[in-house]
Amino acid sequence: MRKYKFINIIALLLILASCKEQSKEEKMVSNDNKLPITIIKKGEISSSIQLPGEIKPFQEVEIYSKVNGFVREVLVDRGSKVKKGDKIAILDAPELEAQFAEALSKLHAAESVLLEKQTLYKTSAVTYKRILATSKTPGTVAANDLDISASKMKMDSMQMIAALENVSSAKSYSQSIAEIKNYLILRAPFDGIITERNVHPGALVGPNNKNSEKPLFKLEDENTLRLVVAIPEYYTSARLIHTSISFTVKTLPGDTFTVPVSRTTGSINAGIRSEVIEADIFNANQKLKSGIYADVILKIQRGANALIVPKNALVQSTEHLFVIRIVRGKAKWIDVKKGYETDTSIEIFGHLSEGDTILSKGNEEIRDGAVIRM
């Protein structure tokens, strides 16, 4: 009998201990209620991002020869500064010179023939007018003579017109040869600096030359440069807070440059999944060089519909990135994705709405479904 009483006492003690542990657990949940909470709000969030940029010439061109010829003289070298229209090289093309001389000869011959035909036409025209005037007196001129004179005038007129067309054709041909001859002088298409020279006197150049794929010269305009920045697709929905961007270059440590944004492509490049923006840099002092890379700082801002929470509210587990939302007194894990962020706040995306209550400091130890009394 005592044995049964002893068992009952032990069972009672175990029940009391269990109740005590349950009370202690509820007390810990009660302590959890003291964790700070926050209300999700919508608003604008701004952030600074650092992206690589490339500084390029505002204008650059590779200069080739349009005609076949030999280089007679090279007037520039690497580093030469040139103005628009300046001569940079002179070519010789004996065959072209021969063609031009032949064209001029044909033109002069055609002009001589035209002069002869014009003289014949004027003579026959005067003769016809005289015979016509005389024929008005009956019996003085035979009708056949008048017809012969008229036919002669018409034939001379047609020959003169043909000679005139020959002169026009010969002149057009000689002018075209003269224009091609102009290509023997290579000129700078704009102000700039010669950055590449791949030709020397005596070289055979031209479109039919085996080395024609290599440019004779490369000209760059470095008085104005382009800063080219590719903005990743992820950030293209944001807007720039300022119309200017700042950048630094490794060649000039300590210097920060600020330039206005000049243009954007307005579309995503399928190859790099980015939108390209450009800023013009006025570089009259030649402080910056084309071809260098820049570290660009962009200040961007999302619209007023961003859901913003404290950064500490996010919990990163091995499988989830979530915030802990309080729903009817219970903790609920809500998976989210991160957007823009500042030092203290972050934009999130998930099944959340403005006005939802979440824990300001998330903790993986607060399990999904845990009771949190408000």
C-alpha cells in the first residue's frame, strides 16, 4: 500500500515540475514580447552604387586610303595635334595621273569639235536666213535651194548638240577623276591627336592592298571625352537623384570629378543586360586620358512605393531570407527579396503590405508559429 502511495507522490511531483517548466516557457515568450517591433511603411529609398566606367574619346576614327597609291610623304606622327582639314599624308598614283591627263585631253578635243560645229551651225543659220529673206521675192530662189539650206542648218544644229553632249560627258569624267585625285591627299576630318601611325613613305596603300585592314592613322578627339557607364538591369528602374555623376581614376588618386549626364540609351543591351549612360567631359587641359577606367558613384532613388524596413529585421538562414511578421499574436516567417539599401534601412519584396507589423530585430530562434502575445 505504501508502495502505491510513493508512486502517486512521484507522479504528482512530476506533474508539478511539468507545470513549472510550462510556466517558465510562457514567461520566456512573455519576454519575447519586449522585442522591438516596427510597422512596414512605403516611401522613397535612395542608395549609392559604385560601378566601373570607361573614358573614351568623344570622336575617334581610323583613316584609310580610298585609292591605290604610293605614300609620297607622311606629315604627322603619333602625338601630333591636327586641325580639321590639315594634311596628314600625300600619295602618288601614276595610273590615276595618266587617267586624269587622258580625261583632260578628251575634254579639250571635245571642246574643239564643239567650237567647229558651233561655227558651222552659225554659218548655215545665217545662209538659211538670207535665202529665206530672198525667197520672198517671187522667182528669185528655187524652192529646192531653200529646202537644202534648211536641211543643212538642221543637220549642223544636231551635230552641234551632239558635240555639246560630248563636252558635257568629257567634263563630267574629268571632274570625277579630279575628285578621286583629291583622295591622294589625306586630311584630318576633325580636330584631334594622332594616336596611331602605321605607314611610311614608299608604302603601297589602298583598298586593294593586302594590308588594307590596318588603318594608316588613328585620330582621336581628346579635348572632349566620353564617360561610358553600364548600369545593370537591376538598377534601371531607379532614377538618378542628381543629373550629375562623380568619378575617380586610379591615375589621379585624390581627385574627384563631377560631370553632368549627357545621354542614355533608353534600352537594355541584350549582350551585357545593362543600360548605358554617357557623360561628356571637357578635357581642354588634357588632364584625363582616353582608354582609362573610372570608378563611378551613382546616387539612385526608388519611387515612393518601396516597402522599407530596418536592415536588422532581415533574417538569413541556410534556406531562407525572411522577416518575422506578427499575425494574430503569432510569429510568421515571410520570405522576402532584398532591394536597395542604406546604412540602416533596406527595401524588401514579398507577401507584405504597408502597415504590417514585424520584429525590428529578427532572430532565427523565434520559430515560425511561435506565440507572441501583444
